[in-house]
Amino acid sequence: GDAEVDAAALAPDILALAEQVLDEFVACRRREGERLAEVILARSRQMRAVLARVEPHIPAAQAAFAAKLKERLEAALGSADDARVLQEVALFAARIDVDEELARLKAHLDELERIFTAGGAVGKRLDFLMQELNREANTLGSKAVVTEVTSAAMELKLLIEQMREQVQNLE
């Protein structure tokens, strides 16, 4: 009947309109993705700045902390056993060494930037990286014996949380 003729006549227009809507949707998603990527990369740069700011202070701060610890141990032990004091200080110094965490944080940030330049579906890979970054920031915070490192770890965790919120919106 007449209904069939009308549907057949309208089909090309309907298809063209559907195609246009889909193209606009895809373009919109791409723009949103680009905006989210820029936000995430900006946080990544902020994290690098935090690391660059705190890193030069770590050795001196740790040395000062170790010296204070040595004094307290000597007072407690009556400096009877110098070798034991030095051994305790060395053990503690190894526990508070954060070089590995800093190196891993930087490696994860490199990977984050690489993922965006590589393109494609990034959601799952970024989600995993957010977990890794968070783990390193937590370890950094737990090893921190100096306020510079403690505050840097808190700052990093805040930036990671902001990135994680953006990652939730990416595919």
C-alpha cells in the first residue's frame, strides 16, 4: 500500500540523517576524549613538577634524619657499641630510601604519555596505570621521614585522584 511507498521513499533521507547524527556523536566523543586527555596530561606534568621539586632535597633530609637517629641511638645505648649504632642507622636508611619509588613514578608517567600518543582504546591501560601510580605514591608516603616527601606524596595522591576521575570518562 501507500505506507510501503512512503517508507521506501524516505529511506535514503533517514539513512543520511542517521549517518549525520552518528558522525556528530563520534566527533563529539573525540573532542571530549581530547579534552580529558589534556586534563590528564596536565596532571601528569604537575606530578613531574612535584617530583622535580622534592627530589633534590631528599638526600640531605634523609642524611639529617639519619644523623638525628644516630644521636638518639647513641644516647639510648650509651654509645657502647658504635658498630651496632651504625648498623641500625644503615638499616633504617635503606628502609627510607625512596629512589626506587621515584624512578617507578617517572616510568609510569612516561607510559601514561606514551599511551596518549599511541592512541586507540586507552581506558583499561590508564585504569591500571592509575593503580600503579597510587601504589608508588602510597609507598613514598609510608617511607617518608621528612616533611618535604610527606607533603609531596599527598600532593601526588591528590593529582592521581583527579586523573582517575577523568580516566573513568574515557574509553
